[in-house]
Amino acid sequence: MKSARKGSVASRKPDTLETFVERYFSTMDEINRKLPREKVLRAVDLLHETWQNDGSVFLIGNGGSASTATHFACDLSKFSMVKGKKRLKVLSLVDNIPLVSAWTNDSGFGTVFSEQLEAWLKPGDLVIALSVHGGSGVGNAGPWSQNLARAVDYAQQHGARVLGFSGFGGGYLAERSDVCIVVPVDQEPLGTPIVEAYHVVLHHLICTLLHLKIKAESDAGHI
């Protein structure tokens, strides 16, 4: 079977449910082979440095990526803990629905993350931004994910760093983040569900690696 990245949708025979299942999992296998491991390790380093320097981590995303931001924040807060060590300070900026709707109502949806960051962000903090397309493309409401783009700019203008998770061509996050992990898939209808699913795979891996890296400091460097 050809991989999801070879050929066009138009030149391929229409999927049955069975062939779509096979294509979905073969695409996952291809991503496993191609994803740059060094980007994962650099992401862990960013989080570890933020923890070492008593910084805070803020997570942002839209749609399914908003759900991942909440999940990721939970796991970073809880699973990174090591007994006897200080804890990582983590906050998802998608979770206060009244506040998000208030900023949307007063100033537009593009402001919902940057305005929250203005109250909390300090130099040395880390913003984690999750987006399938990374802020590229246009829909009915105009350019996608402009709230992420504005928050990324605000963070970097105020001495914070940015860790991006994207797919397709990487978009604005790939251009502007200090580190951006781009899931290498670029076709629909596989693209969006696979990118969102793989972001969760990555966040679980990164949380585990961060826990092991913190733990190694008290275990003579061994994980």
C-alpha cells in the first residue's frame, strides 16, 4: 500500500472502511519513523529549564487542540512530580470559559490568550501552543489560529519561550517557536485526526521524559 504522503487523493482509488483503517495505521507507522527525535528531546529540555528556573508553563490551543492543552496541563502538573522535588507550575489558558468568552465579547477571539498572558507571563516562562495547521490557512472566520499567533508574539516580546506542536507545513508555529514539533502528515481526511492524536502521543512521551529527567537528578543521573 502506498503511504498517505505519496500520490494525490484524486489519483488513489476511493477508500473502503477497511482500506482507510489500514491507511490510518500505516500513516502512523510512517510518522513514527520520520519524526525527529531531537525535537522531542529539545522540548523536554525547554520544560526542564523552565522547572529549574521556577518558571511557569502556559498552554493554548483551539478546538481539539484546546482539549489537548487541558490534558497536557494536567499531566505536566501531576505526572512530572518527583517526591522531594519542587513542582512545575502549569496553567491551561483555555479552561476559564467565562474569561475566554469575556475577552471574545469585548475584544475578539484573537485576544483570548495574549490578554490572559499579560496578567501572568514573566521572562523565563514557557508557552506551549498546539495547532493542527500551526496558524496557516483561512476559514469562514478569517486566518486560522490568530489567537495563537498573537500569544506567541506576546510571549517572545516579553522574554518567554515558545514550544509549538503542529502538523502539515508547520505554519506560523514552525516559523516562530523556539522549538516546534511538526507531525509529518499533510493530507486530508487523515491529516487532522492523525495530527491531533499524535500530539497526545507526544505529550505523554514528553511528560514521562520530564519526570525521568527530574528524577535522575537525585538518582546519580540514571533514569
